[in-house]
Amino acid sequence: MSESQSRPQSAMDQSAAPAPAAWAAVISMTLGVFGLVTAEFLPVSLLTPMADDLRITEGMAGQAMSATAVMALITSLLTATVTRKIDRRYVLLGFSVLLIAANIMIAQAPNYAILLAGRVLLGVALGGFWTMSAAIIMRLVPEKNVPRALAILFSGVSAATVFAAPLGSYLGDVIGWRNVFMLASLLGVLALVVQFATLPKMPPRGRATLRTLIEVINRPRMKFGLFSLVLIITGHFALFTYVRPFLENVSGVTTAGISGILLGFGVANFIGTYVGGALIARSLRMTIALMPMIMGLAGVGMVAIDGAVAPTTVLVAIWGMAFGGVPVAWSTWITRTVPDEAESGGGLLVAGFQLAIATGAAVGGLVFDTSGALGVFTIAGFLLLGASIIVTLGLRTAPVPAEQG
């Protein structure tokens, strides 16, 4: 009953959205993603000054990433159920308000506890907004334009990757890490204003429940796929969270040099998004296995050369390019594995990402406080190589649906 009703309703929703207004709404969603991902990853480039100011270890400061990720994980699983009776427009606007409040709280944090509280609030906004965004964009444009709209959405992530780390590192040295987070709150204000002006009313659809998530996760290939994803993202974020201490303590790079290297990472990541898309057209399974292999080799390589600056700069860029294809590949995997429950599958994908971010930052912090940056990069590099082998041997991907060609 619900399936037969949902199809004509979807068609009506898509045809009812005027193209100009819908594309403006897509841009507003992209601004929201850009603001959220920027805020999420700012501690990567500000880890050292945050730790110094709050008189905590860099490992403890890294747990700020974990706090956000844990809350985003919980939120990603509960958002559809908790908000199932609320207009999606107001839900998204609420998450943007939380983004602004979280950044202001972090910027004004007098101690570590308040900092973590702000990061938890950010996790609620991040998990909720990101989980719903792809499904909502599918309601904003006609079916034939969905791939283009999703590409625009993912460009917000790529742009945040390009700008957040290098610009955060540079501005943190010039105006202080607290003012960087205040600037991030202004990004949230911009996103909120544009969303308020462009997002149409979107009454909730479907009957999202926790039982649906359980049913989806029990489908063939889902558990193994999500396990593989968590391994890959855990290895990546163990590296990414502690890349600045590695560059400072092992490579001896200055603050300006770190900004340049992280900019190279971001630009390479942006390029990698499109490289990944081209590889997926040839083989999704090969792409999913190849990316962590390249990332793992880059991490182990940086340890092997003891952080020599020039080759490390190249390896960081290679690592960034390889990771650029990871979200694209796994998003494609989820649409092919559970095409009839893409929203619930997307929630599980976000949950897997956030669990891995939390694990990578937390385990990386423990290793960092005992073995330093070299220990983190060694363990993370071999974890990524192991994940690549596991994917190669065990992951099965569904074929491209017939209607997609």
C-alpha cells in the first residue's frame, strides 16, 4: 500500500517544485553541508593551539572530533524517526541554528568540558542535516536532475576539505583559534538565511522507524560492507586527525608550510572526487578496494621516509586524492545495495562514517599520547592496507540497475 502510494506522491512532489526555486534550494543545502563539514574538521588544523590554550594534551583535544562523531552517529540513526511528523523545511532550519550555536559555544569555551559540549551540539546538527540532505534533494528536483543535484551537494564537502584545514591553520595563527570558530558561525548564519529564503515546505513522507533500519542492515552484503567502510574511515581519520602534529613534530614543517600542505591535500581531494567517479564507471568494487590501498601505502610511506618534507608533501596529496573517491564510491554502493530504502541506507552509511571518525580519532589519540605521530601513522597505514585486502577478498557489489543503463 505505502509503496504504491509513495511513487505517485514522489512524482507530484518533483513536478511541483519550480526549477529555479529548486536549484536555489539545492545551493542552500550545499551551503549547509559546507558549514557543517568545515566546523567538523576545523580541530584538525587547530589541534595544537586549542590544546595549548585549554591546557590539555593534543590527544585530548583530538577527542573533540570523537565527541562530534559519536553524537552525529546517534543522531543519524534517530533523526528520521524522531522528526517523522515535522515539515522537513523546519527540521533543516533547526539544524542550521544548532550549527551556529555550537560554533559560538566552542569559540567561547572557558574549559575542556564546554568545548566538548559544543562539539556534541555540532554532532546533532551534523548527523541530522547530513543524513536527511540527500533524500531531501531528491524531492527538490526532477528525477533526471538528481545526479547533478547530488554532485552539487557533494561539492560542499569537497570545498570544505579544500578550505577548512589550510585556511583554519593559517587564520588560527593570525587571529587565534577562537575567532576561527566565530567565523565558522557566520557560515552557519549565511546558510540559514539562504535556506530560509529558498527551501519550500516539505511535509514528511513515509513511516520511518528503527525497525526499518534493522531490516535494511540485515539485507545481503550490508553488514560486511558497513564493516569494511568503518575500517577504511577509521584508518583515514586516525591519519587525518593527527596530520598537523605529524607535520610539526616529525617533518618539522612551519605553520605556513602546514597550511600549504593541507591546501594540497584539499585540492587533490577535490580532484579525487572526479577520478573516483571515472573509476566507478569501470568497476565499483575495484574502486572501493583501490582507494584504501593507496591511502595505506601513503601513510606507511610517510613513516618509512621519517617525514622528509618534499616526499611527505607529495604523499599527503596522493592520500588526499585517494580519499576523494571514497565517499563517492560508498554512496554509489549504498544506492545499488538498497535502492528501495536509500534514505535508511544513507542513515546507516552516515552512522558508519561517524562511528569510524570517532574510533579513528579516539584510538589515534591514545596511540599518539603513547607512541607519538609515527605510531599513529604506522598503525593507521597498515589498517588501511588490511581493509583493502578484506574488501578485495570479500565485498560483493550489485550490478548497475537496468534503468540506469
